[in-house]
Amino acid sequence: MVEFTEAERRVTLAGVAIVFLLSALDQTIVSTAMPRIISELNGLALYSWVTTAYLLSSTVMVPIWGKLGDLFGRKPVLLAGIIIFLAGSWLSGLSGEFGALPLVGGGMTQLIVFRAIQGIGGGALFTTAFAIIGDLFPPRERGRIGGMFGAVFGLSSTIGPLIGGYFTDHGTVQILGHTVAGWRWVFYLNLPLSILSLFMILVKMPKMSHHARGKIDFIGAGLIIATVVPFLLALTFGGRTYPWGSPTELLLFGGSALGLLLYVIAERFASDPILPLDLFQNRVFSTANLAGFLISMSFMSTVAFLPLFMQLGQGIKATASGLSILPLMAGLMGSSIFAGRLVTKTGAYKSLMIGGVVVTFAGIFLLSRMHAETGRLDLAWRMLVLGIGLGPGQSLFSLAVQNAMPIERLGVVTSSSQFFRQIGSTIGVAVFGTVLTAHLNAGLGKIMPGIDVGKLQGMGVGANGGAAPALPHFIKVIISDAITSVFALGLYVVVIAFFVVLLIPQVKMRDRSMMGAQASPKEDGETVIPAEAHL
């Protein structure tokens, strides 16, 4: 086991924190700039693809980057990810500056292509950052660091929309007689941070020896892409572009199922698979990842639709909705840091997981009881409760998985945890978004037959730019009731997550004295379950 000095740990941690902030910010900073982008690039019809392109490429690359980190070391993988992310950010900012280009077409198409490139690099940032923490610190100490990184994620979720809105509204400048639109700085902002992190990691980060030996599983990587891409596309299109039962949706889901079947068959014979199937025979790996998947799904059932509730249900301006969600992020940051420090002190994580799920249930229940007349302060304390419940889950599920597996598999198990959480978030948005649309159409149809969600814009939604939509009160009631119904549906997911968390074994946390040991950790009060043991 390689030993690192405290100075090496601090410098590397600072560089990785910048990388983590970059990745987290990019998921939130672009959203507030999108209305201006589609206006200038004439891309309303392609609006959703700007997000979808990044989501597809980053998600599908997560397990691949994790495996490459195990094979070739974290440092070269992280450097490659930063460089690709840097190039994608720069090109995204240049989208449309030179008119239509060969192969990539007009400005909006260029942005979609370059966001996909950015996502390829972005997929390496999150998963490699957490894997590096695993290399630097024993599981017992990762709780504190993971809690801090969970707080960074919460901070980025708060300041991202504010920064994006500020540069979009006030960032337009003249450089050598050329006008640079403010929204372009949303992407250019990544450049100095990427270069700084690139320098710190290249010059200051110590070499980290990789533990795994093997070769790249190109067939497995291709089949992961063939499985995940059509699946995410089906979720993206379902209920919006195409009905769920349409031939296109069935073809996409069928293609994904076929890819999964071929992957399972191929990986049984692969000498060094991208995502080894025997990992699922470990109780901690399977149950913690399932719990993380469900919590991410329930997380999106609320967070994705809270801005909609505030803007359309309460009349809060779009530019202020980012500030309005501050109580949720404050609770998330505080409980994430507290849970991390408590795990470092006690070595016990399961009780915190259970407590987090229980408080999450309470928070979502409180949100589901809201209505159109709910005041901002009333909404704020409910969001605070939800944030407190969500905080522990930001790092503890990954921490439990890392602690239960051998160090040579750190990259692949860390990336797997991130992969399942991203898939859970995507499914959450798709499923609950479809339910929301159905509730809205049903509510509107009862009062005004023939009116559906697609015709709301003609009644004032979005007519006032950044101001709150001028909707009739009965429309606000329908919207509020539909959104709180979605919140209530998320409670069922949390209940399932609770019972899954109960199944997660409490494994003794390894400290520095045990970092080099390959012995299997022991469960408190139970018999030994080896890292590779069958269920």
C-alpha cells in the first residue's frame, strides 16, 4: 500500500475538490442560460438535447472511466477527463460563433455535439474524484471527506443557477470589436478552473499505483453503450416526444434489453469485464447501490419539480427560484458534513443511512401536503427537513461499497455506485415527469375540455420572460395539486428504499492500519462475509 504525506493529501484533495466543483457546477449552471441560448441559436425544437447529450455521454462513460482508473491509475484518467471536459467547454462556448459548420451544422446542433464531448470528460470527473479519495484515505476517514464533498455538491446546486443567471444577464462584453454574448461565459467559466485543476494534479498530485491487472474489455464497453444509450433515450422521449407505447419507445427499450442480455452473456466469458457480474453477489454492493438508486429517484421526484411549484404555483420569479431552494441545500450540506464526521468518529454508517431515509420520508410527506396558498416561509422549513434527510446519502452509500470491496476494485465499484445513482435520477425525472403531465392534463380537462399542458403557454406561461407567469388562480391550483401528487408518489419509493437500507450489512470500517490488509472486513455482531462472497 502506497503511503502519502499529509502535504500530498492536502494538495491532491484541493485539486480534486476543484474537479468535483467543476462537474457539479456544470449540471446546474447551464439551466438558467438555456432560454437565452435557444433564442440566439434558434434552437427551441432541440432544447432538451442540450441536456440529453451531456447526460447520455457522461452516464455511459462512468463505468468505463472507473475500470480504466483501476487498470492505468487515477491520475492519467483524471487528466484525460479534465482535458476532454476543457475542450468540450471551450467548443460549447464557441457554438454558432462562425455560423453553420461542415458535419456539425448550425449553432444549436454544434452545442449539442460539443456538450456530448464535454459529457465524455465529465463522466471521469465525479467517479475518479471519489476513487482518488479512496486511494488517499482509509474508509474510516473517507466519511469526513465524503461529507465535505457532499456539501460542495449542495453549494454548487445553489450557486450554479445564480452564476448562470448573472453571466447570462450581465456578462455580454465587447472584445476587439466582437460581441461575446453573456451566456457563452457559462461555458468559458470552466476554462480557468479546469486549467488550475490540471496544473495542480499534473504537478502536485503524487503518482498513485494502480492495483488491478488486465486489459480493456472493448466488447463490454460497446455493449454498455448499446444498453444505456437507447434506455436513456427512451426515458427522455417517453411521454413527451413519443407515447410510452409507441413503436419508437418499444424499439428503444427492446434494443436496450437486447444489449443488456448480450452484455451478461459476453461478460461471463470476459477475462476482465468492465462491470464484473460477481460484484452483485456481495450484499453490501448490491443493497447499497439499490438504495442509492432509489434515493436518487425519490430525490428527483421533488428537487426537479420544486422550481416549477415555486414559479407556477406560487408566482416566484424564475431568477429568484435558485435562492428560494437555499433551505434545502443548507440542510443537505449541514447533514452531509455532520454524517461524514460522525462516521469518521464512530465507524458506523448504517444508523445514519436509516435516519436519513426516515427524515427524507418526513420531508417529502411535508412537501406533499402543500397547496397553492402555501407561503414561502412555510415552504422553506419543509425543504430544510428534506435537505437534512438527503444529506447522509450523498456519500455514505458509496462509502459503504468502497469499504466492503478489495482496494484493487476501488475504481469500478466507485463508478458503479455513481452510475446507478445517475440512472436512478434519470428514471425519476422521466417517470415522475410523465405522472405530472398526466395529472395536469386530467385536471385541466375537467375544467376546460380540450386544454392540455401544451396549451398552457398560450394562457400566460412564459409570456413575461423572467417574471412570474400571469396564470389564473384555478390554473395555479391545478398545477400545485399535480406537483404535490408527484411528491406523494415519491413516498412509495422512499418506503422501498427504507427496507433496502435495512438489508445493508454493517461492515467494520477499515482505518489506516488496515489499508494494506486484504482480509475481508467483518460485520458487527455477525459472521465474516468475504468481499467476494455470494449472497
